[in-house]
Amino acid sequence: MDVAGETGMSEGAVSASALRRVGWIGLGIMGRPMAFNLLRAGYALTVYSRRRSSADQLVAAGATWRDSPAQVAAESDIVFTTVTDSAAVEEVVLGKEGVFAGARPGLIFVDMSTIAPAVSRRIAAEGERRGVRCLDAPVSGGEKGARERTLSIMVGGDAETLAACRPLLEILGKKITHVGPAGAGQTLKLVNQVICGLNLLAMAEGLALADRAGLDLNTVVEAVSGGAAGSWMVANLGPKVAAGDFTPGFMIKLQQKDLRLALEMAAELAQPLPGTALVHQLFRYLEAGGAAEEGTQALYKVLRG
Amino acid sequence: MDVAGETGMSEGAVSASALRRVGWIGLGIMGRPMAFNLLRAGYALTVYSRRRSSADQLVAAGATWRDSPAQVAAESDIVFTTVTDSAAVEEVVLGKEGVFAGARPGLIFVDMSTIAPAVSRRIAAEGERRGVRCLDAPVSGGEKGARERTLSIMVGGDAETLAACRPLLEILGKKITHVGPAGAGQTLKLVNQVICGLNLLAMAEGLALADRAGLDLNTVVEAVSGGAAGSWMVANLGPKVAAGDFTPGFMIKLQQKDLRLALEMAAELAQPLPGTALVHQLFRYLEAGGAAEEGTQALYKVLRG
Amino acid sequence: MDVAGETGMSEGAVSASALRRVGWIGLGIMGRPMAFNLLRAGYALTVYSRRRSSADQLVAAGATWRDSPAQVAAESDIVFTTVTDSAAVEEVVLGKEGVFAGARPGLIFVDMSTIAPAVSRRIAAEGERRGVRCLDAPVSGGEKGARERTLSIMVGGDAETLAACRPLLEILGKKITHVGPAGAGQTLKLVNQVICGLNLLAMAEGLALADRAGLDLNTVVEAVSGGAAGSWMVANLGPKVAAGDFTPGFMIKLQQKDLRLALEMAAELAQPLPGTALVHQLFRYLEAGGAAEEGTQALYKVLRG
Amino acid sequence: MDVAGETGMSEGAVSASALRRVGWIGLGIMGRPMAFNLLRAGYALTVYSRRRSSADQLVAAGATWRDSPAQVAAESDIVFTTVTDSAAVEEVVLGKEGVFAGARPGLIFVDMSTIAPAVSRRIAAEGERRGVRCLDAPVSGGEKGARERTLSIMVGGDAETLAACRPLLEILGKKITHVGPAGAGQTLKLVNQVICGLNLLAMAEGLALADRAGLDLNTVVEAVSGGAAGSWMVANLGPKVAAGDFTPGFMIKLQQKDLRLALEMAAELAQPLPGTALVHQLFRYLEAGGAAEEGTQALYKVLRG
């Protein structure tokens, strides 16, 4: 296809080999193993994080520390961010010492945090003014996926920029979807979280009913998996519930942050999400009870009582 | 235990090879292909249905028609029922012309309808008084599963009776789970439907949000399948929604019947199911709009508006 | 008033004075004080109840005991029932020893229980065949209203029969509404309970939020009463919640019975009631916790946690 | 405490009679009639609004226009604000040309907008640093209450400041509740809106069920008012629904803004509000359908279908 051809050609100018100097900002539970994977793959890595200590292992392994996102950007061909929320991304990108302050035209910026699509679009627009090419590329798959390079990566932005980054993204995850223009990656991530939330409630109500009726939960999980009631949640978190294991996995407080973003986006679009709103409120019982850092499967406890 | 011993002995008399004469009552969308599968496998088949015409093809293929469940039972080693609801099962089994009226001691009775677990337990208790051994064995997998013998069968009742029937059940489905004592098969089926209902809502809210935000639904389905948001519903019904295809699959009115049973069982157990109650109410909009015979994926339309 | 005069005239054959002999079946928490009020007003009272002892005080005060509803009916011009549910009404009215078995043509039958409108309609139809004129006349106002004769009475049936009974109903309550034909009284009662249920949830969520935010609940109740947020529930049950008093008033288990009837009626009419379904499920937490005999204001505890 | 002593003293200087010069910022549907009421009562009024034209009538009647909130504040003993949301209040108060920029120590600032309690607390804290005494004093009662001086006013802040303002507040409304410290007035207002929202849903579900069952809605409204199902919503908006009148009253988009604030406050407090979340989502259907400027009673249409 012509488009592919063009992409291949224009890519020439920013071929993968041109993206040797990689910056990484935000070295939390997700960012650290992802940055390590690029370092191991031979990329020159410059890093910044809120807490210097988060970078110790990476620096010991050969990464370079810089004191601000701007300094990281100044020495990079491509900069990735994995920080906590919209406000953190805005500060790290648009702030006085932010990525854009240090960026030269031609820089590629890839935000892999989960944030509001509207913020991703604003950053992309600002990037365009400065000649920085931006992608929003949130992931699903959790810490395990980050370590094992099995993340699913949902990308918003233009196809050429994605083509240029693809070799790096393929080191970070195994499934890369180009969803649409700027913000579309974030939108899909929030759609993903909406589905996760209600699939969790499905598991929680189903297993609570089963348990109350005296069924063995492992039998239930085994029986429903593979049929019309089958889901990743039942198959993966069902056995944890059966074992009384409510450790994360994915923390409730992070799921709540994502559901809040999804509900806010839905509000802007006038899209009713009554089920998701219910899930969000039911998780609130766990937050009220001090369980915000348990795994999302703890929703079972709200139902089972 | 003596009883077990006796049961074991009496079972000798009804070993799989002894279950040659099969009765089938209820020849609807599920029962007909299932009965055919047994006929094709070489079993002698006697049938009864509310409408005589439902049996025409089976009779043409070698089955014998009888004018009442009692007459069917009188000539069978094992009788299956696939009828619409608790009341129908009660009439067909306990009624004046019902299965038990024609049953000799030693008969095996397998109800594959989806009904209230309490009714299954009552039938099993009555069966025990009469020397009829009962299983509740509802299925999941739909008409397609019935035709292709890929049903999942959830069995309540004692293990020996199940062992005796297993060769026949293995002709009907591919996954047979012994859940527990009488009623446990039905209970699991309702748990299964609770999970299905909320997984449907997950798909409906996720895709409605995606569509409202301008994403391509096939891209969404493809991207979320296989990850933490993955489910049978998204993988199988998501593409139908994307194509605007709301034909059944599984009809809304049947899903509603099953959710009502689940909610009633939950009420008896004082088990809250707020999400399932919401799903049940949202489907109501489709019933009100005359869409009760559409497929369950039409829930999308309630969300998308 | 003229209308009253006309009513008096058309009443002719069944004028109030003709309804001297009153039967009362069901002497629970509501029926006993209501029957007493008629006895005190000078009516000849014949009674039956499931437990003979429920009638002791009434008999001591001059009422006559009979051993079946049929016997009560045989000696009465008008029979009232106040029993627990649809099944109880059906047994007491249509059963072998029921009201209709003893009724002569011309008897007036007034069911003041809260039951399914469809059952009221069936009884009215059967009554018509036998020359018994039937009203469904459920009440709201609770035990207090029954004692103090301040009940609100919602009547379904024909206007003439209501006119004939009105003098007796005016002894029992203070507000009598002729809603429509047979079943309409029950329908309005269920509508009333739907509104009560959600007004309760309004109070519960509002006060829970206020309490969590550190406001004084009595200040809140005082401030919102009389404004757009005002309701009987806030004004009457709010102070109980503020005082930590969860005694009934109206028991949760009775509210749940009424909500179940409302949801079943709504299901038949394909009317979605998502809020009512939520209320019904939230009360379930109290049933699961053994609090089904607390007052409905205990819903606050489900929200406040 | 010294501060209290000082406050007591300084209050001498700002006794009611000292509060002659009144500033009013924000002349929308609520602010304009309220400002008029003070003007009519003889207070010297200086005004500012986003659109100059909003002040025309007031200026014609004797009020003075100033070009910024700071200028208004510089010439006033007390300043009121009635603007749209938290962001508007922050700009109008804390902005470069805001109230605080022009305020002399001793000024009283009363915000009558409905905003986030946390913003009210932040403003009060900033006011304290500058010697400006702040009250949050949101109202309920709508445009009609504003015109007819029947508003209910919910006040957060210290009692002495309230005492100083009371003569003015008594011109604006008829019920003044001192709820607690800074932010408490806003908190109560949001509690009020939570109750309003669910009382609306109660009315909507009740009347939808009644209508679907064929009852006359005016009969229903009349019958349930005054009993346990009685509420301001049923009594005042029920007749509008019965008449098919969905004009505001109170606009859906404003109710939604308030519910959003309530849900955000609840999120900070980890207070579950499942019913309120449902109401918020159901109103979304009306927003999606272009009906955000209809009256809140239009929720009926979401239920009735």
C-alpha cells in the first residue's frame, strides 16, 4: 500500500538507528523495568525521576542521571515518560524545567502514563508548535508485563512517528495498536479500564453468589472459564479470590484513578456509564476501609460482606 | 456406607450399556439438536414435546413419539428434559401425566433446563422417594454448542448417577463439571449467567464510550482481547456490535429469565447483587422497546443511545 | 356536600346502615388496631386469624371468633382482610375454607393487605362471578396510622362499592383515594413504596455524606427540611438516624417485600426501575447482617459503613 | 485567644450599621435579583459582572459599575459573589484583579456560589492572612426564591462574621443556617443536592411506573403527598410531569454541576454514593439528547422512555 510505502520512506529520516539516545522520565513500578529493557537492548539511556534513588540500579547498569526533564530531553532523540497522572505529565513536559524546555525540533516524545486524553491532545498540539513529535502510548499488562515485555501498547498520534518508534516499542511490549490521532491511545486505555472494572464486578458478584450458595470457588472458576462467562479477570483473579489472596496485582487506588478519568471523559462526551459509576462507588467502600492498596480482586469483599 | 454400597450395586443394573432406551422431553431450540446427537450415536429415542410438530424430523429419523412424559418415562432407562422454566419442569415431571407418574424405580432423570435450584432440589427429593435418580444438568454454549456438541454441562446430584450418565453427556457436550449435590448444577448455571450479564455490560459500556469518542470498534475489540479486559463477550459479541448486528445468539428474553432466577436465588441467600440488578433493569429498556428477541449484545444500544 | 348526598342515594341497597356486620380476617400489627376502631365505632365484629390468641383482646371487647374465613363471611355484610402477602390473601379468600366459600351474593370484600395488583384483579374477577363486590384498599401510614386512624387508603374497584364502604373506611383512615378499577389501589401502593424507597436512599446518602464531612446531622435535617430537598423521610427518619435509633417504624423486611412486588410489577410492564433495584440490593446488606427487622432508616448504615 | 479578642474588637467597627457599602460580583439569574433586593433595602451597591450589560438595570436603579472585582472591593464594606463555579470564584477572588487584590483589612467577603468546599476553605485561609473575613453561603430556592427573598442560606465560617452580616442575609432569604466553619455551608449545599437528586429519581421512577400501569398522574401526586412518600419534588414537580411540562425550574446542567461537586467531595472523603452516581449517569442521557437546559423533572423521560 502506498501509505505504507510513504511511511517506510519518510521513516528513513528518523530511522530506528537514528533514535539511539533515549531519555526516560519517571522510574516507578512500571517505568523502571521498561527503561531497563531498553538499556539491555543497547540503547544509550538518560534518566530523571522525582526521587534520585529510583535511578540507582539503572545508573549502576550504565544509564546517565540528569537533574531535570529538560536536561534529559536536551541529550535525547526520543523521550519516554511514565509518571502518575495528568498533572505530573503536564509538569514534567510543559513545566519550566520540562521536556519541551529542553527539546530540540525533531525530538520524539512518547508518554506512556495513563492520563486524560484531552491533556494528551494539548501536549501534542504544543509539541507541534515546537517541532516535537508526540505519541500517547499508555499500556496494559501491569508490572509483570513491563518486566516480561508482554505489555499491550495503545498508541495515539501520527503513523509516521509510530513507525519511527516501533523498534523501541517492540522491545517494551508485544502488542502495539495504532488507535488513531493524538489522545486516541489514552481513550482506548480508558475504554480498556471501563471493561476491566465491570469484568471485575462480574467476577465479584458471581463468586460471591457462588460462595454464599456453598459452591467451591475453584470449581466455579474452572467451569466458567472457556465458556461465554470466561474472562481474563475470572481466569486470573478468580483463583486469588478462592485462595483469599487480595494482594496486588493492580492496586485499587490506581484502578480508581483510571475509572475517574474514564468517567470524566464520558462526562465530556455525554456518554452514560451507569455500570462503571457503580463499580467506582463500590470500590469506595474499600478505600473507606483502608484497603486502597489491595488488589482489585478485593472488590469481592464488598459483595461477599 | 451401606447406602453407597446399595447404590453401587443397583448401579450395576443401570450401567452405561444398560442406558439404551433414552427419553427426551422438550424439543425446542436446544433440545432438538441434542436429542438428534443421541439418536445419531445409536441410542433408542422416545420423545415428547408440547407441539407434536417439533418432533417430526426426529421421528422421521427413527425416534418414537409418545403422547405424554409419563409414557416416555415408562419406556426409558433415562429421561432428559429441556423445557422453558421452573413451572414447565414441575408440570412435566411432577404432573399427572409427568415423568414420575410413568417412572419405574431405577430410572435416571436428567433435567437440562435452566431453572431455580430450589425446584431442582425438590424434584430430586421427590425422585428419591420414588427410586428415581435425578441430576440437574443445565448447559451453556447455546444452540451452536448444542449442534456442535461443545456444550459445557454443569451437574448437580450424586457422583454415581453422573458416572452412569457420563457416556451420554459426553455425546452432548465437551466439558462436564460435577458441581455438587442436587441443585448445585443450577446454582452454577445462574452464577455463570450473572458473570455473563456483567461482562455484557462491560462490553456495552466500553464500546459505547469508544464509539462516542470516535474510535473504530474493531480496533478496540482487537486491542483489548487477550489482555486484562479480555472476555468471551468482547471477543465474540464485540465484532457483532461493530457490524451493527443485533441478531441472536442468545436472546435478551432468555437472559432476562436467567437473571431473574439468579436475583431470586440471591434474595433467598441475602446476597446483594447491585451490578446484576442494574443489568437486569437496563435490558428492560430493550424489552420495553420490543427488542426482547434480539441478541444480548443489543445492550450496547441502551448505552450508546 | 352534594356528591356525598348522591353517593348516599345511589347506595340504596347497600347503604352504610346495611353494613352492620363486619368480618375481619388477619389480626397482625395493622389489622388488630384497625378492627378495634370499627368495634369501638359500634360495628358488630366477627374475626378470624391464623393464631387464635391474636383475637383475645378483641373477643374480650365484644368481637366474635369464628374458626374459618368462610364462617366469618357467612355472618358478615362486609369482610376485611389484612394478611401478609399474595399467597395468604389467595388462601384466605379463594381457599376451601376461604371468604368466597362462605360468601352470599351481595357481600362486600375489602382487601387491605399489600399484594400483587394481578392477584387483586384475579380476586375481583372471581368475586364478580359470585356476586361478591371487591375492593383492593392497601394503606400507608404504619401501625401508628392504624391506631390513630390517620391511614392513607388507596382504593381500586368500582365507585359504588367504595361509596358503600366509605363510612367504614373513614373510621380507619383520614385520606381515601379512589385510584381506578380493581388492582389500581395496589398499583398506587407499590408506586408509593418505590418513591419511599428512593427517598430513603436520598436521606441515607445525604446524611452519610454530611456525617463523613463532619456536619451535625440535626443541623442538616433542620436546614434541608422545608426546601427542595425536603421529604417525609428526612423530616421523620432523619432525627432517628441522628440519634442512632434504628428501631422500626417500618421494618426492612416489609419494605423489601413491597419493593419485590413493585419490581415484579415493573417487570411485567417492561418498566425499568434502576434506582429501585439499587435500593432493593442495598437493603440486602442489612438482611445479610441480620438486621431485617430494624427500621428502614437503617439503610443509612449501609452507606455510612 | 488573642485573635478572637481582636476579632471581637474589630467587629465593633463593622457592626451591621457599618456595612453600608455593598459590592456584588456576578449578576446572573440568581445574583441580579439578590443584588436588587439589597439596593431596594437602601444599601449603597457597587457591581461588577463578566458582561457589562448584565448590570444595566441595576445601574439604572442606582448601583455603581466598576471595571474589576478589585475596584468593587476597594469601595465596599462587604462583597458578595454569585458566579458559576469553583474556577470562576477563584479567579474573581484570588485573581490579579480579584476581590482580595482590592480588599482592605476588615472587609467581609461572602461567596454565595455553589462550589467545592475545599475551595471555600482555601479562600477563607487566604482571607485570614489578609484580614478579610470570609463566609461561604450558598443558597437553595432557585430564581423564584431569589426574587421573593425566600432563599435558604447555608453558612460556613465563624459566628461573629455571620452575626455581622445577618441583617443583609435576612433581606436575601428567609432561612439562615449556621452550619459550621469555613466550607461547611458548601458541604451542606452539596448534601442538599444529593438528597434533591435522589428525590427526583424517586419521583421519576414512581410516576413512570404509575403511568405505565395506567394510573392518572395527578391522582398519584395528590395521593402520595402528605404521606411517607411525600417530598417537595413530588409536590412541586410531579404536577409539571403530569402536565408534560419540562421547562426549568432548575436546569439539568446546573444539577449535574452540583452532583459532580458532591461526587468529588465524596471521593475525597471515601464516601460511597451509589445512588447519586446513578442519578448523575441517568441525567447524562438527557445531556446526550440535547436537553441539558430542561428542568430536572425531565429525568422522568429517561425512566418512562
